[in-house]
Amino acid sequence: MEKKRSSFSSTFGFIMSAAGSAVGLGNIWRFPTLAASDGGGLFLLVYIILVVTFGFTLLVTEVALGRKTKQSALKAYATVHPRSKWIGAAACIVPLIIMTYYCVIGGWLLKYTGVFLTGKGMQATADNYFGSFISENAMPVILTVIFLAVNALIVYKGVNDGIERFSKILMPILVFIMIGIAIFSLTLENEGRTGIDGLKILLIPDFGSITTAILYDTVFDAMGQLFFSISVAMGIMVAYGSYCDDKSDILNSVTMIEVFDTLISLLAGVLIVPAVYVFMGREGMQHSGAGLMFVTLPKVFMSIGSFGNILGVLFFVMVIFAALTSFISLLEAVVSSLIDGFGWSRGKAVLVSTAVTAIFSILICLGYNVLYFDVALPNGDHGQLLDIFDYLSNSLLMPV
């Protein structure tokens, strides 16, 4: 007897779960950084155009494919046409690669949450604090494993008891925290710079300085952000679509997902860009990745005074929420493919994928100390294992 496939209990559950997948670290630090460095309003305009055209089409296609076939990416593409099987295989590899370094960053978030929670936020403002932490042998590994274990437990519980229930609670809380900090960010002042000035930089494009090269870079960055932000080309939306009821309104659901994701990105921009501008000026706005989240923002928080530790806790807890919902969707994409492709139980699929992720995640952690090396990437950047995996997933496999 064929086992009945799990499904979302409501359209709201699907939208919150899919939106939780779309909202992640890319929204919190990547979107604000790109918006600031690519002309503010110009980047937003290009991004929104891509969201309502190209992005909308991709999302509808993947969700519809999953709902039609009731299969994960590994088998869904092959069901449509045998020659398309390789697309499904590639779509399964992408989330597995991303998971290996995503949970490492999740461990870093746990560390900084603990620092601010214990009232030691001032320690995190030291220039060498972040580098010293990731160079440790034990603590980064321990925190990475904890973050991975929590996600594995949620995915093991399944669609209704795990993913849907978790997302329904988590996403509204995330929005509430972001709105509160964003409003506070607009009230900041320092050395003649105000939060409102930073907001203007984020939203108002400087059309007079636009060149062909700037426009090209902006479009290219916006396209890259689109793939990463709305979780396409990873098999995630195909898997979530397979859990949708046949009567669900895909067009309406996708519209709400895109609106939610874009609003979260804008909220992150309002939260981060004005604060960094006020305390660090335009130069501070150019920092990205760890430089923005783990080096610059702690200095911003502690510049506020005694309230800085509280604000730091709220911010890093919020980012952990976003990272959790995104990582859950990555793991679910892999797990659903293993279940559909090999007939495994959910428990076995979660255990195997978690074990593989744990092994490579530990290697990435050790890549900053005992396994340290420096490699030049094709795009001109230099980095360790984390940077290699990020390049493979985001710059090679996802575009393909």
C-alpha cells in the first residue's frame, strides 16, 4: 500500500514555510550591503523589477512542478521528461553544499547571542574578536553541531508537526522584532549623521552617477540576490510544492511569498543601513558578510550605551530565527529527495543527510585553524573551504 504523502494543513502554513525558506541570512546582511554599495534606490528598483517578472515565473514554475508531480526535485524533473533528470540531481546537490557552511554561520550566531545575553557585548567590539573566535578548535565545532541538531529535530518531526508549526510561530515573531529595531535605527544620531540620512541613501537612487558599468554590476548583483533570496534553483520550492493541496492557489501564494520576502529585505535594509551609516559613515556601509554582521554591528550596538547588549540580543536572536527557517528548508529539500528517490524513511534520510553535513561542517570549522589554507577562486576572491563551497553553490550550480 502506497504511503500517503505529507502535506501542509493550510495555505497559510505553506506560505509561512515557503517565506521562512526565502527569508534568511541573505536578507539580513547581503541585501542591505548590495543595496548600499549599488546605489541604493537603483538596486531596489532593479531588484523589484526582477522579483515581479523573472522571480515570479521561477517560483510559480517550481511550486507548480512539485504540486503536479507530488515529488521532490530529484524525481519531479525526470517525471516531466527523462532528459531533465540531471536538473533534479543538481538541484539536490545545491542545498547539501549550502548546508555545510550555513550551519557554521549558525554556530557563529549562537556565539554572539550568548556574548550579548551575558552582558559582554563590549568584548565583541575588539577588532580581533571574531577572528580569534573562529580560529578556536573546539567552540565553533560545538556550536555548529548544536545548530545542526536543532534543525534536524525539526525536520525529523515532518511537515505538519515540525516545519509548518515552527514557521507559523517563528515568522510573525521575526517580523515583530525587525520592525522594532528598524524604527529604533531611524532615531539614531552621531557626529551629524542621522538614521533618516541613512534611509535616504538606501532608498533614493543617484541617477546622475549611473554609468553602463554601474548598471551592469547592479543588475548582476540583483539577479544573484534574487536566486539566493527566494530559494529557487535549490529544489526547495519543488519539495514544498509537492506538499501543497491540489486546490491551493499557486499564483496567490507565490505573490504573498514574494511580497513577504521583499518586505523583509527592505526591513533589514532599514534596520542595518541607517545604523551602520550613523556610526561608521559610508565606508562602514561597504562591509559585507562577516564584516558587517559580526564586526561592524557589535560596535554599532555598544555605541548606544547600556541598551546595546539588549539590542544585540534581539538582533542576533532575530538572525538565528531567519537562519533556522532557511536551513530547515535546505535540509527538507535534501531529505524529501532521499525519501522519494531511494524510498528511505524520514528518520533515515534526516540521519544520513545530517551526518554528511556534520562531517563537512566540522572540516569547514577546522579550516580556520588546524586545516587552514588560502586558495584563489575564479572570481578573484581568496578564501577557505567555506568560500569554496559558497562559490560552487551560488556562482556555479545555481545559475546552471
